[in-house]
Amino acid sequence: MRLVPVLAACLSLAPCGAARAEVPCGGDFRGFVAGLKAEAVALGHDRVMADRFLAGVRQDPAVLRADRAQGFFQRDFIDFSRRLISQSRLDNGRRNATRYDSVFTVIEGRFGVSRGVLLAFWALETDYGAVQGEFNTLNALVTLAHDCRRPALFRPQVFAALTLFERGDFDPATTTGAWAGEIGQVQMLPADILKNGVDGDGDGHVRLKTSAVDALMSGANMLRDLGWRANEPWLQEIVIPDNLPWAETGLGHAKSVSDWAGMGVRARTGSLGPGSLAASVLLPMGRGGPAFLAYPNFRVFFEWNRSLVYVTTAAYLATRLEGAPVFDARNPEPGLSGEQMKVLQGKLTERGHDVGGIDGILGEKTRAAVQKEQERLGMPADSWPTAALLNRL
């Protein structure tokens, strides 16, 4: 389900500064694989092991089709979250919270990551381990490394998988997972497994596919490594006044919780976080839709996935699994279709804005550009693109 996986920095056992010739993307696939073998040896891997590791690798066209077809992320937050957050997922989450209560207690003490957060990722990534993906992981990684769309992201993952193979923790023929190379119950890339994998059940191996304890502890360790702040909130539904300065909302703007409270923002249930904590008002569907206060930990979700609608859904699900009520959808103004969004992104690009690509997905960069144009045009600058804005542009 991830839109863009995490990329770790130094991914092999060789020194980070080791000189090597990176094989270029594209061209003949077998020649590309031969280049990967040479690069692996330059990184310090054993030639025989590299040969064995890559002996049966194949290009997978289904991986490329999946990489190009991510239209599900074009849905708005209300639609997306309602499709992904079912009663069954909530019920299973609560059952797993009870089943692994002692594990989550250890995780919360050791890593400071709340159980709701891990349960949410576990639910959305693999339905608590039930659907982990059937793509051959090595084929997926090498296919995406060979493809010239994002080769720098995936080529290092091939060598990380080779290191796992050398350790006896990766079988090139049988290891399967998501189309983008993620493995296991919380879907981690090989480099992330190398860096953050935890043997939670004490069997001497990190088995993210078969051991829920390993998967949960590894996921928590990865979140901490990505900057998770122990025992702090991440997202909270709020009630906002009609006169909130909309241009000061959005993830690009932060104020103290006390300042937001002084402007009339209040928690829908319970109380707001500590007054000194920085936070942003997030309006995923504009000033007429659901409203949330996003705390510093919310940013860490973007290191797991770059889609704003996915991140907001995951963060909101985590609050639901810890007792929060269903969000108040309110009455947002209709948004744009995927094709209209592409037209809007084209117009924003023509005006000098960086929208991160014309893909029809309302990401953080597109929202920031929308807010700037709304402000320039004298419209309520709530970052929600509408037909009225498109017509004005």
C-alpha cells in the first residue's frame, strides 16, 4: 500500500565510501544484472554468493504495471479512509491489542511508540499479516532498479537483500512481498530490515513474515529511528471556529497548542496536547471538512509513506484503535476529479509552483501551491482545491 518506500543511507556491509561503478538503469536486462553482480563485488560481497543470489532473477512486468497504477491515492480523505477502515479491521485490531498486550507494553517502554500506531500500520499494510503480497521480492527489486523512473531508490535495496541472503534470512526463490519490495507483516524494505530489524521472539532471526513479535518490534524500532518522539501524540480531531485564519493552517505552518487554543481551536473529545507542543491544523478536505491537529510525530508517518491521504488515514486509524470516535465529516465543498487535479497541477506548475509531478494526487506540495494561489486570489486559503479555484486559474 505504500506509495514511496523509505530509503536507508548505507545499505551494504562494505564501507559507505567504497568506490564502485554504478550500473546504469535501462537497456538489456541481462546486461544490467551482470552489472549488478560486478557492483556487488565492488561493494565487498563474495562473487560466488552474488552469482547464486542473482542466478534466477527475472524482470516482472506486473511490478511495473503496479508502479504506474496508483490511482487509489487520488481519492479524498473521507472516501479513502472509509474504504480502508472497516469494522472488521477495528475489531481485529482490538483483538490483536489484547493478544499481544505484553509485547505492546514492552514496545511502549522500550521505543515509546503507542500500540495504536503499530496496529494501524499492521492493519493497513497487510491486514494484520493476512495479506503480505505474492510478488517475488528479488524480481521486484531488480525490476524497479532496472526501470529508470526511480533506480536510485531501489538499486541499494538489491544489495541490502543480498546481505540478508548472506546471513541466511532471504531466499531469492521463495521470499515474497509487495510489488515495491517490502517484506513482512508491516512491510519493510531490506535496508530497513538490516538497520532496524529486531529479533523480538528470541529465535536468533528477524522473521517479519511469520513472527508478529519480530514485525511489531522492528516496526517500532524503525519509527524511533525515523524520529518518533516517545510518548507524544500524533493526530487529534479538533473543532475549529469559522474565523480561523485559513492561510495559517496546513502542515507548512505550526503554532504552539496554546496559541491554537487562544484562536478558538478545541479538542472534539478530551483535551488538547501540552500547550508548549508545536502543532499544525490539518484540513484534509478544506475548512468545511474534518479537522485535525497534527503534532510533530505526524511527520514521521511520511517517512513510512509519502501519500498525504494514506498518512492521515493511518494516523486517524491509530487514534480510533485507542478509543477515538468516528470523525465528524461535516460538509466539505466538492473536490476535483483525478483528471481535473492534473489540469490544476499543470496550471500551478506554469505559475512556478513545485507540485511534485502532475499525477492527479493531492499531495503536500500540491496543497501548499493551492494555498498560495488561494491567498493570492483572495480566496479562503485552506489548501483544498475546488472547481472555483480551477476556474479562477
